[in-house]
Amino acid sequence: MASRWAGHARQDCPFWRYGWCYRGREFCYSDITMIQQYLQKCRAILDTVEQQQAQVQQAARWFADSILAGRMVHVFGSGHSRIMVEEMWPRYGSFPGFNPIVELSLTFHNLVVGANGQRQAMFLENVPGLADRILRNFDLSAQDSALIISSSGCNVVPIEMAELFQRHSVRVVALITKEHSEKSTSKRADGKKLGDFADLVLDTGAPVGDAMVTVPGLDTPVAPGSTVGGAVLVNCIKAEVARLLTEAGQPPNVLSAGAVVGSERAVELFEAAYDEHAHRLAKLYENVGIASYVSKSNAHE
């Protein structure tokens, strides 16, 4: 859209940085489009991620240590944070060593309303005690580590999940949107947030409220950015973990496309990766809860 300024200089407009301004009843547009505005915001997010390289490397070292010990990195997110869980594993370019904890009651938003609707999911992610019921399924170890994703860092279940992991001496990396979290109110009675139970905090770089694009005539911004920053951080961690595993003599079984490695090799890698995941997962159940005659501790050689 061509620029149309209502008799005032762009530098005088307090909203020029959004690509538009409002004077009286006249909208004034700069040359920037909504697409360009979003892409500019995403570039700023990438800059924020780049400034956290030391933190990403630290997280990767913890995760690689867990994987090399034969244990797993537990990855959890409620709501749309589930996207980051699935971005870590399993998908092309990823590898076993991660335990994706995706609770459908907290993350299945597709129907929006009605049975299994989003109202219920948003209610459940703030139910105290649910995190304990989820983790009751696993035999945790201090050799494990965890990545907890929550843009606001203020919902009860992700916070309690991190708190419980720390009680089991599991290192916790929190992936939040710092600016948004600081401006948001915790749903916990004591006011604590996810960052309060993290050994390391990573920032998606998104703004308060997540949405990044201001549309002329619309009083609410659109187009969130935390998914962009979150996905970039997850894949930076993943790449660094792959390097550490390879340098340690344990190159990961990476899910790879047949177009890259050939169809036969792709099948081999998929099968090897899935089997390794099963073997790692089995260790999370060996001594869980109440012992039985088939528990590892009671099993006969």
C-alpha cells in the first residue's frame, strides 16, 4: 500500500514503528506491509535467541549427559506449548533420548468447543495436583533432565511439573517468554512462576501477549511469535546435543528422509530410533511405584 501521511512527518508519529499511525479519523500508512512487520519481529526474535548461545549450550550439555547415561530428557508443555514438545521428538532431524509428555486433556484444542474443547483444557492446566498424577507414571532419576515449556510460565501444571522434577533432583530448563511472564500473574496461590523452579531459563523473545502485528483499525494485535522463538531454541538445543553425542562416540539415530539417505537407510534409521526410544522408555517403568514380582528389583537373574 502506498504511503499516505496526513500532513505530518513520520518521525513525529508515535506509532510509526508499527507501520501506521492514527490522527483523528485518518489512518496513515507507511510502506511496510503486515507480512513485513511480522518478518521484522521474527528477525528480532532470532537476535534474542542468538544472545542466549551460552544458555543453549548449557542446556544441551545437561541433556546430552542424560542421554549418554541411558536416561531421558522429559519434555512437557500444556496448551499450545505442546508444539515445542513435538518439535523436539519425534520428527525428521530428531533422535531418541527425549520423553515427550503430551497430556491430551491439556493439549487437544482441535475441536475448540464442545466435548474435549479448549475451555476444559484451559481449566485443567490450572488444576493443582495434576502434574503429580502425570509424573506418578515414571520412575525418575537424578540422571534425567527436563525441558518445560510455557510462554507465560504462570499456569499451575507446568509450574508444578518443574517443582516436582526438582524434588527428584532432575535439572529443569524452562522455556518461557520472559517479557510476557514478567507482566503476567501466576495462577498459583503462592504467586510463584515456572522460572522459580528452573535451573536455567530460556526466552522465546516474543512480546507481552505474544501477538506481534498491529493492524490499522484493529485494536488487538495478531500473529504470535513464541512458537517461532520456541522452535528455534528447541532446534538449536537439538543440534548441539547431536554434536555432543557424536563427539562422545554415540552418534544418534536420526529420523531421516529417504530423499536424503535413501529409502532403505531411512527405514533402518527409523526402526533403530524407535527401538532405542522403547528401550529408554522401559527404564522409566522398571521400578515405578509399588513393587511387584515382575519389578526389576525383584526379578530373578
